[in-house]
Amino acid sequence: MKYFLLLMMVFNVIGCSDCCGNKNYLSGEGKADVYLSVARGRGKKIGEINFKDVDGGVMVDVNLSQLSFGEHGFHIHEFGDCRATFHRDGKIMMAGKAGGHFDIYKTMKHKGPNGGGHIGDLPKLEVDKNGEVIDRFFVENISVNMIKGRAVVVHEGGDNYSDEPVVLGGGGDRVACGVIE
């Protein structure tokens, strides 16, 4: 009886359609339409990011434009809300409602992708001289189910994958944001 109940729990987690004919039981997919961050409402759409469960993690496909040339910090944030808030010093924080970096294990450390810190730390984006970035990369130890409903944020500056000399990699302002659906 114990084994039967355990088997039923497994069926409920992966779903019957995934075990009855679908060869790839890792079929979670998500997509974020990404918009420029503005003080009110939503800015212009600048592209999309697709997420797909693969063995051991998630494959991320980035297709964005209209960003400034160079490196940009790139993270999954706690909440699926890209609206602006007011910072402690009274300044507007674009996409502030997205909260901090997604940190399900409460590490309180920014160590970069697959570095054992925030699980939301993604590889920095390298934007070309035309303002575009098309990239694909793998992030281990997460699933689409873990990140659905959260925001993906592009920061103004690069990311040193450390909390020193500036916390959270020094990426600065949030220039673009989208909610993973």
C-alpha cells in the first residue's frame, strides 16, 4: 500500500500525460515578454525570454533589443510585478515591486549563476553595438515551475557576481523587466 501511495504521488507531480506517451517528462516552459522599465505603467516591448526545463535545470533563450551596448546584470527577482516603487532615499526605483533577487534557499549572497548564492542569479548579458542580445544558456538546479510568476530583470550595468565592492554585483538600475508566465 505504501508503494502504491508513493506511485500516486509521483503521478500527481509529473502528471499522467507526461508519463503516458510523452518521452520527455521535463516539459515545463515559460516565457517573459520584456519591456523597458518606466516610472508609470509599462514601457515599450523590447523582446522576450523563453525558459524550458531540461535535465538538471533550465535552458534560457534571450532575444532582446534597444538596450545600451555592453554588459548588463540579469536576474530572476522575487515577485512578478514590474511596477516602480520609491526607494528609501525618495528616488523612484524602476521595477522595484519585483523585489530582490530570487533567493529560495535564503543564502543572502550574490555569487553569480550556478555559484551557490541567489538561485535567481543569471549570466550577464552582452549587448552588441546594435543594442541587441540573442543568447542561450543553461542554469542548473532550477525548474520553470520554481520561477513562473516571478520577474526577470535586466540591469543598467554589468555584474561582477559578488557582493563586493558593491552589493548584488553592481548592476545598478533596472532598465527592463518582464514576468515569467
